[in-house]
Amino acid sequence: MAFGNPYAAYQTTAVKTASQGKLVVMLYQGAERELSAAQNCFGADDKLPASAIEKFGKHIMKAQEIINELQVSLDMDKGGQIAQNLMSLYVYFNKELMNISINQDKGKLRLILDMIKQLGSAWEAAASNTQADAIPQAQRTLNITG
């Protein structure tokens, strides 16, 4: 009996069973991973070698796709000013990533990556707080009575 790729099965299960907050955190983690990989394409001289241009472009494109997914997940009706501010940030990120892809600007890439990391950390804290609030107090304590 073939099970295929167990890691892919694990990832699929993790996505299907995650809360909305956790899904947003996972998207930010994916964007961070892709932007870090794009940053690693640069040489020691902070120049992008010709052999890494295609790989660099793919990482930037994947990060843009993730940011697009974050954009379409915004609930502009319920989200109010926060959703509007996030939308503006996502538009800014995609615009800057397009320019980074064209100009191969490692400094701007580092700036966008830092912003993604900060937002991801904020979402992670919010998601864990929301998850903790959803668990009744009686279940949050350790039961050692057996």
C-alpha cells in the first residue's frame, strides 16, 4: 500500500484543520520563507549572480502569491480600519516586490522581509491569544490527579 509523500499529507492535514488565525500565520510564515530564500540568492557582494536570477524571481513570485492570498482573505466589511490598513500594506508589499524583482534590490528586500516578520509575529500572538480564550479555564490547567 503506497502512502505517497507523508510530508505533503501532513501539510494538507495541518491546513485543513487550522483555525483562521493559524492559517494567516501560516501564510506569513510562507511569505517569510520565500523572501528569505530570495535574499539568500544574493552573493557575498550583494549582487545577484546571473545563475540565480530565475530562482530569485520564483521566490519573489511565490511571496507575491501569498500576499495576494492574504489580500483576498481580508473581510473589508467586518474588518473596518484594520482591514483597510492591511490592504494598503499588502498593495505596498506587492508593488515593492515587483520593483525588487526588476531592480534586484537587496536592501528593499530586507526591509519588506522585516515588515513581514513583524506582522507575522503580531498575527501569531493574536492567534494564540484567541485560541487560549476559546479554551475554557477548567481545561487550561494541568490535571495531575490521573
